[in-house]
Amino acid sequence: MIILLMSLAAEIILAEEAGFLDSFSIDIEMLVKESPPAGTIISSENVTDFVQIIDPILVKQIQLGDVTLTVGEPFNLYPHPAYMEATRQLSAGVRLGAEKGELINYQAGRPFPAKPALEDDRAGEKIAWNMRHAYGGDNGVIPEMYWYFNDMKRERLEKTLEFSAKRMNFMHRVVMDPKPEVKRNSYFLQSAIHLEVHDPPDVSKTALLLYYKEDDRKVEQGWMYVPLLRRVRRIATQQKTDAFLGSDIMIEDFLGYSGRIMDMKWNYIGETKVLLPVYRHDSVELAEKEARRLDYQFVGFGGRGNCYPNITWQLRDAYIIEAIPYRDNHPLSKRRFYVDTQTNIATYGLIYDRAGELWKIAIGGVSHPDSHLAQNAQSGVPILDSSVMIDVQSRHCTTIQMVTLVNQKKMREKDYHPGVLNERGT
């Protein structure tokens, strides 16, 4: 394995020199030069000095005194060498089809590594596909995850939910065997997610199974086990935009956006340099709370109502895209994403209601894997370990602490069959 990684790394260096993988390169020297010094604290008193590198909505939250930002030093966050190599070998023939949601000739890696162009009216759609296939590992497990419901006005914790979760790629696998796909895939899935509630007792054993079809044009599939009814219920499309278990999060919000790409019109707004929640886990303020079975401390939260992660924000190159729903009865008018150009992950986003007013702010804090648990080192996966959805209209938020492990060996495709949920009701 080590020899393979060294060989791939050498090939990638050559590829970069030949200009094949520009999309994975960022100008660190320029970012460091243009960034405020590491350790700078941006507050309501000095935020006007930094408005060029902060999203305008976040500037307002700082001016309100809801949060201060601590600046971190920029660093490279390369995906796994195998993912970059797959991009070099396989991306040339990938293209969008005439139909919405049609991706042709995609096998693995980043579908569209070329820099987007404003004159390309489908550039936003290409970035959306890059987000969908961004490297997050071939599988992952979250043995502990805590959701906190917070009232910002009264600065009071209302409720805590404990979850576990796991995800598996069925296709386009580049690191973990079986590669490039699992043998048994009767549902023709690209990936699947399983989520289960463990506490409190009134919602304990609630379980959610979501399928992401390889063909984006196929009908979405998802199931939920409801303990009160002792039944598994199919999740309708409209239910994915309801508040999940009374939180500020919709199922469609999972992973930044978990709906079908074909259900949105994707507009590319442009490129910018902006502070994003990308940091080193071993260099931020951690909470006293520790994982039960791992040597791990969770990221803490502060600011108004404890609604903001205590992390550092670093200057990153980002694409700005907007997603406008085609569905007339969708509760949103649009989503705006800041997509990190090196990882193609949206770590910061804005959600607007049907009237076009700002409704929610989404922050997904990601850590460099080499600063995280030893099991995640050298994985090339940006580790999501802090997250929050802030409802600016109701002054409420749902914060999330989690411990994530990527590319785990003991992962079985049968664990993602709907029958697993049925077993809970027997």
C-alpha cells in the first residue's frame, strides 16, 4: 500500500508539472500573503477592515455581536492521491447530457477538473456534480454525534439528541476494496446513508436510510423507522424539506445538499477569496466532552446561544454557486454555496425562504485529516467534525458535534438494505 501511494504521488507530481491537475492546486503563498495574520480575532470593532474576505451575511452577524472569527493560517488540503490520479486518467471523457441530471462517462475522481467559466451556462451544474463526487472517502462511520437545539434569544439549550451514522459508496470507489464498485448493487446506488437516534427515549431507535441513485433522474428513495408506530415508512420528496425531528435541519440539507441535482437550476456566480471554516482539529479550542471509545475531544461552540463553532477560519479560494428549485411548492427560493476550489466541498452556505428573504446560515467545519484521529491521517478526506444550522428569522440554531472515521474496513453493503429497518420493528 505504501509503495502504491508513493508511486501515485510521484505520478501526480508529474501530472501537476504537466498542468493536468491545476484544479487541485491553490496558491498557498498568495493566500498567506493576503490573509490576516494567524490568530487575528475579527469582532464587531474591526470587521469593517476585513469585509472583502468575509461573506456579507456573516459580516452582519459579527456586527450584531453574535460571533467573532479567529483567523487560521492557510494550508493545502489535497484529496487522496488515488482520487487525483483517477481524475487525471478518467475525466477527459466526462460530459453533461442533454437532459437535466444526466452525467455521461463518469467513472471516478473529479468529473469536471477544468476551471469554470462565467460564459458557460452550465458551469454551475458542473460544480454541483463536482460537489456530489468530492472525495469524502469510500465509506465513513460516525459512532457518536450530538445535536443541540439552542434558543439564541434566551441563550438556552433546549434539547440534545444523540445519533450514530454511516455512509458507503457503492460505486466510483478509489481506495477501499472492492474497487471500483461493490458487486451487489441491485438498487444501482452511488451511495447510501444510515442514521439512527439513540437518545432521548422519546425518539430513540428512530432510523433513517437514504439512497443516492447513480442515475440522478431516477426517483429518490428513502425510508424511516418510526418507533412509536413500529413501522418503516417511505419518505416522500416533500418530507425531505420538513424539519427533521424538530431541528433547524432538513433532510435535504444533509451533506450540504442531498437532493437530486436535476431538481435545481445551478448558477455559477463567480470565484472569490473568502474566510471559510477549514482548520486543524489539534489547533482549535476543544470542548471538555470526550468520545466514549476513542481518544478524541469534540469541537466546542460559543458565540450567541452557543451557536458558532470555536474554530479558526482560513482564507480559501472558493466558487460561489446558487441553486434555485424547479419545484413550485419547494419551501426555498434558493441556496447559495461557497465551494472550496481545492476540495469541492461547500463548507458555508445560505438558505433563502420562498419570499427571497435570508432564512438560515449553514456552517460545516472541516479539519485537515492529518490533525485529526490517527485513523484518518493521510486519507485526503476533509473531516467534518463541527456543524451548525442557524435560523436567523426565529433566532434559533441546531449545532452538531461528531467524531468521524473514514475508509473503514468493516463495512457491508447489506447494512444499507431497507430490510435492516424492518428488522427493528420485529
